[in-house]
Amino acid sequence: MGAVRRRGAERGGWDDPGPGRGLRIAADVAGWGGPALVIAGFAGIIVRVARPRLWHVPWWQIGTLIVVGLAGYVIDHGIEAHIRQAERFLAYRKVLENPNPEAVEAGSEPAVFRLLSPLHSPVPFRDREDELARLRRWCADEADPHPVLLLAGDRGVGTSRLALELARALGEEWTAGRLLRGTGPALFPALRDRGRPALVVVDEADSRSDTDSPLHSRVRADVVPLLRAFRSPAQGAPPVRLLFVVRHAERFRAVVCEELAHRDSPEARRLVDEAPVLDLAPPVLDRAALAERHAEAVAAFTAALGRAPAAERADLTPTGPGRTPLDLHARALVTALTGEPSPEVPRRFEDVAEILFTHELRRWRHHAESFTAPGIPALPRLSEQPALPELVMLALLLTSHREYVAAAHVLERLPAYAGLERDRAWSETSAWVRWALALHGGTPIAAHMAEPWIGPESFANWFLTTRLRADPELFDRLQSGLDARRSEHLAGLLCRACEDFPEAGENLRRYVARHPWAHGYDAVRSAGVLARPERADPWIAEGLRTPEADVDPALATLGTRELYTLLEQARPASLPRSQAVLARMYQQARRAEGKAQRQSRRELRRRERGRRT
């Protein structure tokens, strides 16, 4: 059974998984049978010499047992060495995600947001052939002195899809895939053992980290360790290419260089400073081409949903400014779901997102009614709380899809669980969270999922923006269920949402105003890795300037050192308003500390005079 059998050139060099179970069974049989035969042979020698009348067999039979046992021992070691070699050869699968889409199980209802993700999109790759050819030339040119390239573009223009298509197009001669989060330093030893050229795609390289760690951003969690571990291949060795997918190239370069400056890594800084940039803009399509793309996407989504082909539709999709492939595909998916022809006036993004989330919540409720698990006959309280699936979705989005324990704690603070005993609440919330992960993720190793949990980030941002603005009390309850480390993820989420939607700014302001010394710190750090921090900065500054009524405006509980640390995180070039507010807060805190110290000295002198008197 081959250990490294290949699947074909169109598969992006992705090998079959592991050496197979047959070799492992053969190794176990040889490993246990060989020593058993050797022991039996030596036992036969002892019996043959001590009691010849009890067991009188020819010596050649006893020798055969020993020889066969030793041969089994050798075979076991050979198979184990072969398995170790195969596992070492396939170790890259633990740190790189397969760029090829997985087949959807028959009879399963696909999540609409997964159909919009670049990894699972059924829509053919179009309109980026020139950019793909340029990236392939960059990979193939061994004399190119720049092993790092920045692929930049705004939301929905197709940067992630282009990177995945590059990984698929390189063929079996390359090892190519998306980096799984938190696994950067272990990557290069695994790639060296393969002896092939390699392409590592770091998607959303400038976003906040979604790992269970105290690190503040993916720049610090993955990008910086990856660059520091990178070494130029030796002469004649296969090349290694790093492709960072970002929103704003210069902003990303500045943040990475600032992080590397504290670690004294001039080589890593040079890689980022000299990296070329490929900026993607929305494809320019006329009315006829846009209608063709829309019809093509509708047909692809209709087939993926397992529905009958839609009726012929007229050209009712006008062009418009800011139209991105994600917008076009989302509207086509809504058309495939509703079965209605495209309206003459294109739907707003908010209307499209609402239809998609309504369909997803309907799917959640349908699965929740029939869900069973070992020891849990059905999900509790669904009949009493029909909105509970939506609350589960909110809790998991706010805490990240891997933070299932934190999500359970957040759910315990929701009104649906008011008055329940603690043990019962924990049992029920755990059941809901396990169900949600099994339903949406579809994999037991959710910690290795590189794509966002619910699908395209923009839809999750819109859902959180509208839901939290509509129910401020729910927002307060959800915040109370987060500890300091999980609040970092929420701060990043609110800042990214504010970058996409101006309506999200009120949520960010209320979040900072609730705890300026804690949430303000998280928000300022989160805005530091945004492509457009100027969109989030005014709301952060307003939250710092106008704390809630139960918060001391002078921040008397905050020491000057912590406030100074917060001040250092805000660079004037990127966060001018927050910088000014923090500077005034710092000055007020210093004056308050100085006044307190002077009063303390006067009190000490007064007491000293009293003792002398």
C-alpha cells in the first residue's frame, strides 16, 4: 500500500492520507507474533534439553520458530520505519489546509454561507486569469529574489479565491495550501522533508487571531513567527513562496515591521519591506458580462442546493459602483434560494444578508428539532425558547468558533437560562454548543478550520451589528459572559465590523464606554491591525471620552502605568483621536496621582508635628 500516492496534477500536489490501516495491522501482527515465536522457540529448547521424553521434536523445528520470530521482529521494525517516513512526509497536512473543496455528503443540506466561502464556492473561477498568470510566474521564477508577495484587496473582490486557485493550479509538483492558524513554526521542517517547491498562503493575514491564545492579532500569532522561521533555501533546493492575503498592503507592512523591530529580526523585516504587492480591484464588467456572471452563479448555486434549474431570467442586473464578486454571488444565491427573478433594482447588502441569515436560522431550527446525542434525547427548551438557535449563533460568533467553553458560559447568562440550576444550565448549554459545532462545522477537528466559522466575515459582521444594535440589553448580557481574554476577540470583531459598516460604530462606542480601561485597551490594539483604522478610531475615542454613568470618569481605579501602556499602543499616525483622548486621560491621571502624593506628604508632616507636640 503506497504511502505517498498522488491524486493528479489538478489537485495541487495533495497526497492520499497516510500509509493506511493495513500496514499498521501488519506491523502489530509482526510486532506481537515475532517475540511470541522467539519465546516459544527458546522455551522449546529448554523443554527439549530438560525433559526430552516430554517433548521430543526435531531441532530444526525449534530453530524455525526462532528464525521466523526474529524475521517478524525485523519486519515489524521495517514497517514502523516505513510508517514513520510516510507520516513525516505527510506532516505538512497538519499545518497546511487542503486547497481542494471537499465533496458535500449526499442528502445533507449545505449551509448557505459555506457556499459563499472561497474554499467551497461552486461558482467557476473567472475574470482573474491575468492575475493568476502573474502569480504563477512569481512562483516558477527560481531567480526571483522576493519569496514573499502581498495580495491586497478590499472585502469581496476575490483575493482569497485567487490565492486558492493559485494553490490548485500549481499541480502535483508543488506543495500548496492555506496555513492553519497557530502552526507556523512547525511548517518549514515538514516542507523540507517533501523535497518539493512549496506555496504557503496566509489568508486574512492582517486580521485578529481566532485561536485560543492570549496573542492579540494574527500578525503576532502567525505572521511574525513564520517570517522569523523562514530561511532562504540552499542552492539547488526547491523554492518556498509565502503569499499573504491582506486588505491594505502598506498598513500590513507597517504593523509587521513594528512587531519585528522589537525582536531584532532584520532579515524578516527585509522580506516584508521588499515584498512586491498585487492590488486587486473589483472586475470591470459591462451590463451583458454582469448578467452572464449572475446567471452562471445562479445556475451553480441552484445545482449545489439540489434544486430544479431556475427558469430563464431576463437581464435585470444593472451595473453599479462598488460591485464585487462577493456581492454578485450573494445576490445570485438569494435568487437561487427564493426562486424569484432578479429585481430591476438590485437588493441592498442588508436585505441580502437578512435573507441568508433567515434561511440559515430556519436550517438550524429544523436540525435542532431532530438532534440526538449520546445521553441527550433532544435539545432542551426549544419549544419554550424558539429564538435560542439565534442566541447560540450569536454566542459562538462573539467568542469565536473554537471557544465552545466560553460560548457555554455566555449562554448561561442569557435570559433563556434565567433561574435554572447551575448544573442543569451547564448541561443544556454544552448540548447546544456541541450541536451547533457539529451542524455547521461538519468536522470533529474544528480547531483546524482556517475559514471563518459562519462563512464570509462581512455577513457575520452585519448580523452582529444589526442584532446587537436592536437589543442593547442582550449586548450587555453577552459582554458580562466574557472574561478579559475573550473580550480581545470581541473588540477585534467590533472593530472589523465598524470598518465595513458605519452602523457598527455605536456598538463599538458602547463596548469601550462600558470599561474604558479594559475594553479601550482591546479596541485600540484591534484597530492597530485594521486596513482603515480611521473608521473605527472616532468611535473608540468617543467611548473613552464619554464612559457610562457607573464608570468613574477620572478612571481612579486605573494606574498611570496601565494608562501609559494603553497610550503607547495608539500611534498618532493611525489613531489620532484616540491618541489625543488617551494623552489627556494620562495627563489627568498623572495630575491626580501628583495631587494624591502631595496630600499624602502633607498628612504625614501634620502627623509628625502632632507627635512632636
